[in-house]
Amino acid sequence: MASAQSGTLYRGDTTGMWSWVAHRISGMLIFLFLLVHVLDTALVRVSPEAYNEVIGHYKTVVFGLGEVGLVGAVLFHALNGLRLILVDFWSQGPRRQRSLFWGVVVVWVVLMAGFLPRHLMHMFGA
């Protein structure tokens, strides 16, 4: 007998599934950034000239946009982590999972809207 949600193995609300996926992806992106950051910082001990060259690349538009992605990933991961704590430890959490997720999205958009213009002005020297 086919279930009402055939085609998916996730048994809960699809909002929870996508939130779970986004939490894992943002966590991996943050981990990769930290790995690269530790390696490029360690480069200063090996070759200060190479370190200066790498740091020079960070001032490009591509890396500036990457910083936007990094801030977005860190903010989402932190806010969604707080949502997960509420779902796990608040008696109303599981029933309010969808509204908590949309609350995370709204707070994330507001914080990114505050960050993005300042970052872009700094990036383009305005």
C-alpha cells in the first residue's frame, strides 16, 4: 500500500527535512572554511611571501561574495541550531516546528539585509 507521501523516505514535515539538509550543508561549508582558514594562517610560518599573496586574493570580488555566503551559512546554522534546541527541549517544539523554521528564515533575512549593504559598500570601497 502506497503512502500519501510516496517518493520520499522522510516521514515528517518536508519543512523539517529541508531544514535538516540545509543545517548539514551549512555545517559542512563552515567546516571547510575553517579548514582553509587554519591552513592559510599556518602558511605565515612557512612563507610570509606566500601568505601575503594568499591574503591578497581575499580582497577580490569573488572572495567578497564568498564572505557573504559564509556569513549567511553561519547565521543560518546558528539560528537553525537554536530552533533545533527548542524542538528538542520545549514541550511545544515538535508541534511548532514549521513556525519556528519560518521564524528562522525571517530573522536570517533581516540580519542578512543589515549585513549585506555594509559589506558591499566595504567591498567596493564606497
